[in-house]
Amino acid sequence: KQEVTQIPAALSVPEGENLVLNCSFTDSAIYNLQWFRQDPGKGLTSLLLIQSSQREQTSGRLNASLDKSSGRSTLYIAASQPGDSATYLCAVRQASGGYNKLIFGAGTRLAVHP
Amino acid sequence: GAGVSQSPSNKVTEKGKDVELRCDPISGHTALYWYRQSLGQGLEFLIYFQGNSAPDKSGLPSDRFSAERTGGSVSTLTIQRTQQEDSAVYLCASSLFSGGSYNEQFFGPGTRLTVL
């Protein structure tokens, strides 16, 4: 059974720091991996989607990497800003036996203070 | 519309009542998903619709839960005889499904259900 773990559970940093959020998954047979952010009381905003054949994706100050064989993905946030404060979720889509759904980690709650 | 929309945004009901939650996916998206987000449980998959195929209902927690998708667009999630443990945020997502490939899922703002 696929399990997704995110470390750390919470993070508080001063503005301007570069950050790394970690996501690990137990079954490496994934179709793709998606990173989301969730603001309090809101839905999920898709940040990056990495297909299983890709190693990384970049969007602005965000860079996500995928090492499928080791079951890991990292989300790198450069020059963090207070507006980056949110919960960040990673989710994997299985390559078989349940590929219709995303399996989510519990999230990393990020607070960036001025 | 520009994104996935859901209604109502908040729903408070009494234990034992039935509720209906609505989702309008992004126009042209053939795949539609329902998830539930509750305290201590994280986000869990409920049901998936793809075109005219039979839905994947593997995530529905009990037979009190059902969903339909009419005309390949709008979907309604129905919870019968609600229980307090049904209290959660119900999220809908949609995506393109083209050439046999699963694409990025886009989520709606959710419906917060409170069962008293």
C-alpha cells in the first residue's frame, strides 16, 4: 500500500531563506507526482507536476525534483516571502492498481515571517 | 468558468439528514474526482469519473455515500443519513485525460460540511 510522508510537518523561517520541503513515498511505481499549496480555509492550488520520466520541474522560484527509484521528491523554494506561507502537499498517482486517484502526504505547514 | 467551482461553500446539517454537494469542473475536463479532507485523516480519495466509463467508487467510505455525474460535466455527491464523522471539507478536482495520459488535477475551493 502506497504511503506518502512529508518532512518536516511544520517550518518557520525568516523572509529571504531558501527552503527545501521533503516528500517520500514507499512504492516507486508511480505515474506522476504533484505538489500543491493550500491556504487556510481554501482549496488546493497546483504548483508543479512531475511525470515519472522526468527528474525536475521549475516554475518561478519553485523547483521540484523527483528521484523515483529512491522514492523521494523535494520542493525547493528560493528567496522565501511571507506570501509563501501556506501548507504544502505532495501527492502521487500510482502507475497501477489505483491510478485513478492521488495519494496525499499530510503536508508541511510553512510560515515565513518578515 | 475559469476554475473548478463547488457549492455550497459551507453546509451545516443535523445528524440523520441527507446532503447534496455540487461540483462544476473546468470546461472540457473529462476526469472528475471527489476527495475528503478531515482533521487527523488528511486528504482521501472518494470517487472518480472519466467520460462515459463506470466510475471508480473504491474510496467511498460507506453505502451512505453516492455520486453522479450528469452529461459528463456537473457532479453531485450525496451523503444520506449524515453522521458526525462525516464532518469534513469535501473537495472536487478535474483534469484532462488525453491520449491515455493523466494530467494535472485542479481543485475547487471545497465545501465545508458540519454535522451537528
